[in-house]
Amino acid sequence: GMSLSAGSSPLHSPKITPHTSPAPRRRSHTPNPANYMVPTSASASVANAVSQPPSTGQVIQKETVGGTTYFYTDTTPAPLTGMVFPNYHIYHPAAPHVAYMQPKANAPSFFMADELRQELINRHLITMAQIDQADIPAVPAEVDSYHSLFPLEPLPPPNRIQKTSNFGYITSCYKAVNSKDDLPYCLRRIHGFRLVNTKCMVLVDMWKKIQHSNIVTLREVFTTKAFGEHSLVFAYDFHAGGETMMSRHFNDPSADSYFTKRKWGQHDGPLPRQHAGLLPESLIWAYIVQLSSALRTIHTAGLACRVMDPTKILVTGKTRLRVNCVGIFDVLTFDNSQNNPLALMAQFQQADLISLGKVVLALACNSLSGIQRENLQKAMELVTINYSSDLKNLILYLLTDQNRLRSVNDIMPMIGARFYTQLDAAQMRNDVIEEDLAKEVQNGRLFRLLAKLGTINERPEFQKDPTWSETGDRYLLKLFRDHLFHQVTEAGTPWIDLSHIISCLNKLDAGVPEKISLISRDEKSVLVVTYSDLKRCFENTFQELIAAANGQL
């Protein structure tokens, strides 16, 4: 059944077997604040305290679970004299370091920020999207252990001959649900590919071990004929709402025309970036930190990225990057004649650094035209005029041939203290999201409370008794529901106050001794009860419903 309150201890559930002492399980839960208010002197009377040697400063607790009584030492730190905790759940104000970050609203909010809520809703919408199988028969109902396929890109025409410029094969991409764990994944299908050698799976296994916040993790690779031909499918983690860097930053044709038509050398001093249509340097450095971090992890594992390209870099949220489609080239271009599958990795790793330099240069120019060989000189002039020398030197280092093998670690000094800026921004973002999460923790608890209250109020019949919800404890809960939601002003107009509803629900959940006046609808009766009485009625009534639902009545 549902737990009645967020404050109820799970140790009192009758489903717990008596074979395990509650002591180790208690350590995994948040300590009860009431324990901190208990004086440690032997004269104090506590429900669970049995005895306490004065020299140890520890309390011997006892707890009965399933008919067996356990004794264990309470390792809770000794309380300080005078500590007082609220005896009911309450919304605390925002932490000051978060409150000063956010724009002030006219009233305190009990809910998460609208922007974050909308982003999460959009992700949920995309994750749950499905297709009408009758309208798109080309998409199979199942592929291996995956079902509910949903195209993430326009499907290529059935008679398409030309190959894609990225992998040399026609590809398509789907969201699908794995029937083994019911989680959504991204399937990248390589059309018409027949895997003739499984030695490449050594590389696939190496990729599957890489977990990084800026890499889309490869989960498995398999062959299938579910699409009507031999296909190779790569299964990756699914990140809803992601778009490629190409779509985010290089889809504006006016940016390319601006770049190519500019009269180079005829400028009077640096042009302001906001008028030049260029990206802020802070954003470019944020991207550099993330992409170099991904490359560092890949290269350390002895692999090469080989897909450092704007069409294969996903952007989620505002600035979060993830390198996508890793491992595909390692399978498609696997050379069976090589005894060591890692023989060419050093060469590919050097190519990764050049590709990173091209991505950064394209971002600095806000145009893919800038990385074309004939435009490189113009592009570097644009970088010199509008950005710092550190960014220019980083691009030159990555794009210039060196006489020695380079490492992604070589660019760390060029990033320098900007790394701390990105770390600070990430931690501030984390603080804001944690604060929003704290609100929703309370909201979830109150929703469960209201859901249980709704199963009791106005129930037409129970155990063949049509008056069940209007008598006894249920009548008190009905009047409490009126007290919560149906208050009126002196003029008879509805009085709606969210803080009143939340405050009353919190007091009910904790069962505080505060008294409350409940007035009947005909205003002829006034019942004075405590929240403690209401909670007892609430618990007993709901347990009665649960027992009936489980066939125990």
C-alpha cells in the first residue's frame, strides 16, 4: 500500500521480515530530528531509550519488527542543549546563496522555475512520442529487443542511392524502448551493412566502458534484418530534446553570407561582437572545456573520437554538449588485415585535435565557411579582431602541423583559469536545481496526502454502506476538506489561499496538537478537534480502505 506520510518510518511496515536488524537500515535513512531533542541524561524518559551508561554518551535503542525485538546502539551525535526542531513539515525559504542568484518575484514560489519545468515537460513529451504504424509502415514494430521505434530524423527515401558524407553509408536514427529494462535508447541504423568480422567488437567493448558527462554512451551493437535488409544498429543512451551543434549554430544562411561578403581589411578598429553576429567568447570556452574533456577521456582509454564534427555534437539545454555516434567509424572502417586493432589510434587521435580546432574556428566565425582552406586566413583575422589571443593561439595550435605528437592535455594551459569559470557556473546551476528539487520533494508528499484524502471523501458506498463517508471519522475528514478548500470571506466570496492549504496539510501530516474548528455545512454544529485527532482518523480510515482493497475485510 501507499505510505501514509513522508514522516512515517518504513521500519514499521508489516512486510519487513525479522531476519535483519533495523540498525543498519536505520543508518541509511535520515535521522529523526526528534532524536536530537532528547537529553542524554539518565533521568530523561524516551519511548525507545532503554538504558545508557553515563560514560559512553550513547543511547541503547530497542525496536520491534515483525514480533522480534532488536537492541542496538544509537550512534546519533549527542545533542546540544536547547535544540528545537519544527514538529511538522514546513517549506523552508531558499538558501541565501540561491536567493541572491535569482530575480525576485512578487511572491514566494512553491514550485520550480517555469523555464526548468517547460524544459522537463518538453523532454518528457519527446521521450513518450510514438508513431502510427499504419502511416509509416517502413518502420518495423520491433528490432531485436527494441520496440516502439520513433524516427528522430526524416527517413531517407526508399530508393536513395547517394551515401551520407559522414559515414559513407545511408543512415537513419530512431528512439526506441528496450523490452529488457523499459528504458528509451537512440538507435543509429547503418543501411545495407553486413558485418563480416566480429573482431571489431573488441573496440565496441572498450567504448561501452566509457562513461562521461560529455559523451553519449554506446550500449550495444547488433545486426538485424528487421528493416528488410542487412543492417547494423548502434544503440546509445537517449537524450531527449538534444539538437546538433550544426542545427543550433550553423543553420543561419545569413551568417555565411556575412562571413563571405565582408570587406576584409577595411575595418576601423574592432567591431562590436553583438553587431558582428558572433558568439560570446565565454560560450566558446564553455564548449572547448567540454569537448576537450570528452577527448581527454577517449584518448586516455586508448581510443579515438573520429566524429568531432558539428553534425555529431549534441547540444542539450543551453550549453551542455555531448559527443554523439562514437564507435561507428571503428566498426565501419575496421581493417581485418591489422593484427592490432589499436595500431592506428595514435594517428586518429592527432586527427581528433585537428577536428577540434576546426569546430572551434567555425564557432568563432559563426560560420562553417571559415574552416574552408581558402578562407582560413580571413577566418583567423576575424578571430584576432574579435577574440582574445588565448583563443587564437589555441586554434592555431590545433590546426598547425607539429613536428611531434600532440596531446589534448597540451591545450590545458591555454584554457587556464577559464576552467574555474566553467566549474563555478556548473556548481551554481546545480545549486539552483537542488533548490527547485527541494520544493518538489514537499509537493510530492502533499500530493500523496491529497490523493489519499480524495479516496475517502464523498465515497458513494463502502461495504454496502451508502452513508459510510458521511459518518464517524469520515465526517470529520469531510469537514476538514471543506476547511481546506471551501473557505469564504465575510462577503461570501471564495477565499483562496495556497499557503493556508499547504500549512493545514503539513499540520495534518505531522499530527500536531494544535486545535482546529470544523463547521458543518448547515452551520449548526462546530467540532473542535486537534490535527492529531484528524491524523488518527485519516490513518485508520485509509487503512480500512487498503484492507478492503486487498480482500482482508
